[in-house]
Amino acid sequence: MGVIMKVEIPREQLIYAKVLRYGTIISLVTISVAYIVYIAEISPRYIEFGKLMENWGKKTHEFVKETNYPTGWSWLGLLWYGEFINLLLLAILAFLPLICYLAIIPIFVAKRDVIYLLIAIAEVIVLLLAASGVIAVGH
Amino acid sequence: MDLATLWWFWILLLFIFTFLLGILAVMAGIGGGVLYTPIVGGFFPFHLDFVRASGLFIALSSSLSAGPGLLRRGLANLRLAMPMALIASTSSIAGALVGLAMPTNIVQILLGIAIIFISFIMARAKRAEFPMVEKADKLSQILKISGVYYEGSSNEIVEWKVHRTWQAMILFVFIGFIAGMFGLGAGWANVPVLNLVMGTPLKIAAGTSNFLLSITDASAAFIYLTHGSLLPFITVPSVVGIMLGASVGVRLLAKVRPRVVRRVVIVVLLFAGIRTLLKGLGIWV
């Protein structure tokens, strides 16, 4: 019988894995529940499904104009509507890599790994910039 | 009664379709996002903007679910992924912005061409289990990109190092751009670059690629989200469907011949690419 050999995994990699694991499980379970609440109309809908179906074939800026669908992060003020709770949970999913990066930055500091510390900080800035809504296209 | 007028019909159809897609994608060793965007974009009534946003979230969720296991077993390497992810996530923002600004038919034509090209890459690309890297290049030495992992098939600890790091970095600029522009996961491009260009062992290339996608796609996903292109109505059943399908696919993996499934999926992908191209050209609307 073969002997199973162990490979040492760096600490920052294990911490990243742990944060990611719990974050993903919690996000996917809550998102499924929130979606059922949304389609069962337990929470109110911002756009009625009939109107949504009339407009989902249109390009984003036309869709936004027709349905008054909020852009940027202004929908955070409308979280009592079913679609925006779902949107928040999807956004949290997209924030998970950022959270993982924030969790491993102290390890690079402790290891005095300057290059990877800078890469991690740059990645956080890129993700925050993308999420900020500052970068936009005109129509 | 016309089913197409019923909202629940579309949710059900999306869920069943993405569930099957999840099974197929795992069995064929292909990311779900690359199949989802052209097929849903070509055959469902949703605008391509919303489909691309959902495609990114599909690739993102699949990658996030696989990430912890890959990292813990050392099959994804953080030191290899981080510099590439920084480059690809930055260019994916540019890709997403260009994609949203362009007229729909142009995006469709370009997506169609990209998908046809990707299906040829998938059919033709060679892979090397343990590529030969005589000497690690200077940049990878500075970044300390190397590692070891346990190879179960031979019960050995495999040591690996990489070369041609800056050439790979340039390629990741394009990979990120395409991923952001078309809402595709980019495993089809990540794996050959990590494996054939940099000389990473295939298992590490596949694992790191899968993990890398979560970072690349997150930045593009934010662009679609803040522009109003993310519709939970479409995205949530797609994400849940594909992930449940993937978990079933993993169990069926032992019972099927992955090469046969892979060929079938490549043909489907080629068909979806042609359909998207013809839709963009106004020939098959």
C-alpha cells in the first residue's frame, strides 16, 4: 500500500481557502432563499415580471430608461424589493475575492513579502475601483 | 396558452438548461461560463448584456466553490495566480466597458467569432502533463513562483517551476479583456498559457486557472452590476442550476467517457458560435 505524502501549503493560501469556503457556502444558500422570496412575491417587486419580460431583450441603457432600474449602488436604498436583496447577495459573492485578499494582506506584512504585499494591495484597489461605479461608459 | 408569456416558464427553462449544462461542463472539463453565454445569448430572449453579466457570475461562482479545495490540496497556487490575476482583472474591466459601449450586433459578431475560435482551440490544443522547464526565468525567481504537489496517480511529490513569465503576463492582458468583454470564463485560455507557455504541470495549471477566474471575473462583474446589467431574475437560477448540475456531473464523471462528452460539447459550442455570429450579421435572427 502506498504511503500518502503530505505537502506543506503556505499559511496565506490556507487562510484564503478558509475564508472562501465559508463565504461561498453562506452566499449560495442565502441567495437561493432570497430568490424564492423574490419570485413568490413575499417581498415586493421593483419591476413587475410582465414589464421585465417586455424589456429584457433591450440593451442595458434602454432597459434602465424604460424600467427606471437603478445603476451604481443607488439600489442599496431599495433593499425591501426582492430583486435588490438578490442583487446585494450577488454583489457579496463578487466581493469574496476582495475579502480574501484583505485577509491575507497581514500575512504578507508579517512575512515581509513586499512584492506580494504590493500585488495584493493593487488587486484590492482594482477591485474597489471596479466596484465603485466610477468607471462608466457613455451611450 | 403560450408558455413564452409565462415568467415561471423562463425560470424553469433556465434552471433545467443550466443544470444540464453544469453536468456536461464538468464531464467535458470545460467551464460553465464559456458554454452559457453563447447558448443562452443565442437561443433565449434576453439581451446579450444581461446574459454576459450572468455568464460572469456563473464563472465566478463555479470558481469560488472549487477554490478552497484546490488551494488546500496545493493544486492551485496563490503565488502563481496573484500576479496573473492582477493583470487579467485590470484588463477585464476595460473589456467589460468596451463590451457595454459597443452596438449589440458588433458584440454578437465578435462573440460568435471568439466562440468558433475557442471551440477550435479546445479541439486542437495540446496539453502537457509535466512540461519540461530546464531553468526558472528571472521574473519567476523574483516572484518565487514554484511549488510542490502530491501526485496521487504515481504517489509522488512533484516539484515544479516556471519560465516565460513576462510573455504569459502579456497574454493575460488579452485573456482578461476577452473574459470581461464577452462574459466568458477564461479557463480555455488560462490553462494553455499556464501549462504550455509557462510550463506549469497540467494539474496545477487547471487548478490555478479555476481559482484565478474568480478574481478576473469579479472585477468585470462589478462593471456590469453598477451599469444595471445584472438581473437577478436571470442570474440566480442560472448560477444555482449550474452549480447543482456540476455537483451531479462530478458523481457521473466515473461512469462516462470524458473524451466523447468533450467532443459533443465542442460541437455544441461551435454551433452556438455560428448561431451567435449569424444573429449578429442579421442572417439568423
